Amino acid sequence: MSGIADVAIQAAIGVVPLGVAYLAFRSATDANRKTQQTALMQAERQAEMERSKVDAEAFLRAKTIYEDALSQLERQMERVQTQSDQLNSDLVAEQSSSTAMRDHIRRLQAQIRALERTVVALRTQLVGAGLSPVPVSEATGPYAVNRTRPDDGR
């Protein structure tokens, strides 16, 4: 029996290194899997960081373009506002000039009516004095301007 016991002991001693080797293999496989998972996660994180970096650069470019466009629009708005202010002041000046001209025309029309009344009164006085006034004609009307007379050649 001692032979069987020796074989059993030797088998047990042979199995122990095999068990230890199996456990070492298993641990190495698990460690390798964990290393691969860690490397994969790091690669994903790196890719995400690169995407974030690209997104940040794209955002900065878009922000710069937007700010430039916004500042151009602000400058255009300032120009439009300046032109609008100028047009408003021109309009006020034109309205003031128009009002002044209308008032001047009214005064001239009033003077014309007063002169017509004076002419009628003078004609009436001439007729009352027994004189005959000059007949109204185109030459003596209010619209005759630089008429040439046939007798002096003008």
C-alpha cells in the first residue's frame, strides 16, 4: 500500500503545480482581459476627448464667424440709423421750407387780391371823374412779360 500511497502523494504533488499553473493561467487571462478592457476604455476616452476637441474647435470657429457677422450687422445698423437720422432732419427742413413757402404764397395771394381791389377802386374813381380807363388787354394784364412792340422792333 505504500506504493499506492506514494503514487497518490506523487499524483497529489503533481496536481498541485498543475492547479497552481491553471490558477496562474486563469489569473493571467483575466488580467489580460482587464488590460484589454482598460485599453479599450482608454481608447474610447481618447476618441471622446478628440471628438470634444474637434467640437470645441468647431464651436470656436462658429462663435468667431457669428461674432463677426454680429459686429457687421451692428455696424450696418449704425449706418442705417445715421442715414435715418439724416433723412429725418432733411424731412424736417423740407417741411419747414414747404410751410414757409406756403405762407409766402398766401401772403402774395393776399397782396394780389388787395392790388386787384385797388385797381377796381382806381378804375371806379377814373370812371367817376369822367375819364375813360385803359381797357384791360393782354398787354396790360398780369401775365405780360417782355412783350415786343411792333413799332420799336423789340
